[in-house]
Amino acid sequence: MPTRSRSLLAGLGLALLTAGLLTACATPAGGGTTPTPAATGKDDDSSNEQEVGAAWLDGGRMVGIVTQGSSTCIPVAEEATYENGVMKVTLVDAEGDEACTADLVPRVTLVGTPDGVDPAKGVEIEVTGDGWHGDTDLEGVEGLKTGGETDYLPSAGWTDVDGQFVILSWGSSSCAPTIENTEPTSATEVTVTFVTPPADQVCTMDMAPRGVVTAVNGLEDEDADTFAILTGGEFDNIRIPIYPN
């Protein structure tokens, strides 16, 4: 083959190879291009909205924030503020090296009600996590208020999910109570039975707030004043109102 022909073929091959490399760099596997937040008009936070719930607890001094995730890795509240009529809560992963279970369940993070919030009037709540956000509303409940010392007694409050409520109790942080069963036992009463812990269970001697989420079906009138009957475990038929929402 003449030298000039070989040179032309070599040049053409190099051009095709270069074009192929440029195309491969510009197009991700699977074809098409990956849209950027600017192209879609959405940022990472808006594309990761999650459902959250909330319930009044401890006479209005505390709010239970309900999120979905691993039952063994419950997030903690880093900050709770109140500004321009909105309560803002930032959740972070709890410190520790334990592995998280792969289940997806409702779990509760306890947050002190910030100054400025009036539980009798209600509040809008915005929750921010690691790359996600959500919001919910808490209706006002007459008689609830912030401030003052807790009485360290159990309390409970409905979320905005049908049949779902949060229970707050006080005791050892290492021996939180576990619910065995929840069922309606009258038109206005829900019995919550807790698991009896083993006799040789060792618990820390602190006095900490512990929150659990449960749900009930079959109440005749969910809008009526409802009471929870706590029994089993460390509870001896304790009757407490479930704050409305």
C-alpha cells in the first residue's frame, strides 16, 4: 500500500478513536445524560421529602417526632428552634458503632418544646435530617403549656396518622419498655400491654425520657377523649389521657 494511503487511514482511525472517547466521557452507562439539580429545578432536599408525624407529650413540655427507619438506630434531636410561627427540628444519627437493623418502622425522637411555642394554639413543625426534610402540624390542645418541671409521669399523644400515638415514660435509659400488644378495650380506652423484662435484667440507674410508638384500630370514635391503660412490665394499670391532634 502507498505511504500516503497508510497515512490517511491512520489519521482517520485516530479521529474515530478520539470521537469515541469523547462520546464515552459525555454519555453515562445506559444512555442519555444525568440531569443536574439546576436542570430539573429541584435541589437534593426537595427531592427527598419524607413523611413525619408529631405528638404532644409531658403536658406540652415535650414533642415526639415520628420518622420511618431502623428500629435500632433512632435519630436524636440536635436542635429545636421556634421562629416566625414554625418549630424547626434537626435530626442526626445517634453516636455509636452498633449495626442498624434493616427494618422500616415508625420510631420516635423526643424533643423539648422550644420557647415561644404555645401548645394550646398549635404549631407547624419542619424536620430536617441528613439529606431529607419533612413537615407536619400539631393542633392546639387546651390546658397544655410549656415551662415548669416535669412530674416524671407517663403521658401520650396522637399523631396525625389514623390510630397512631406516642407514649412517653420515665426510667432507665438502658431498659426502655417494649410494647407487646395494643387493643381497644372500650369506646374510649386503649389497653397497651408491655413485655415483662427478664428477672436478671441489669439497668442503669438514670431517670430518662423513653418514647415508643404504637397504633390501634377499631375505636368507635377517634375524636372522643381517649385514655390509654398501661399494663405489664413496669406499669400497673396506669390510666392516662391521649392528647388529641
